[in-house]
Amino acid sequence: MKRRITFILCGVDLALWAAIAWALFFSGSDPATAGLDSAFAMGVTVLLALTAGPALLLTRRAPNLALASALAFPGAFVLAFLGIVILFSF
């Protein structure tokens, strides 16, 4: 059961990553902030590679750790986003 949930969460992580990366890489934002968009998109890509990748590899051997790793991507993304919002609001 945990394996199936982990696969579903990794699929949701991948869909979330694709939506964010598409929005950041292909956004028609101001050229002055295009570098920030690209940097954030690369950061999200690295975050996905560090969480969802190992989760898929660990589903058979350690389903609990794989599930925790699959849940780490949305949690870390929300924390990073809130940190950036707080940083730029002051």
C-alpha cells in the first residue's frame, strides 16, 4: 500500500514540478527578473531530484523512507516559497 502511495505522490511531485518549471522558464516576465525565474526553476529542479528521485529508488527496500522523501518535495517547496516571500517583503 505504501509503495502505491509513494508512486502516486512522486507522480504528483513530477506534475507540480512540470507546472512550476514551465511557468518559470516560459514566463513573459520582465527581462530584469528573468534570471531570478531561471534560478528558482533550477532550484526547484534540484529539489525534485533530491527528493522524488530517491523516493522512487527506495520504494522496494524502505517504503517508509521513500514516502517521507516523496512528501519532502511539497513541504520544502512551500518553505522555500514562504522564505522568499518573507525575504522580499521587507
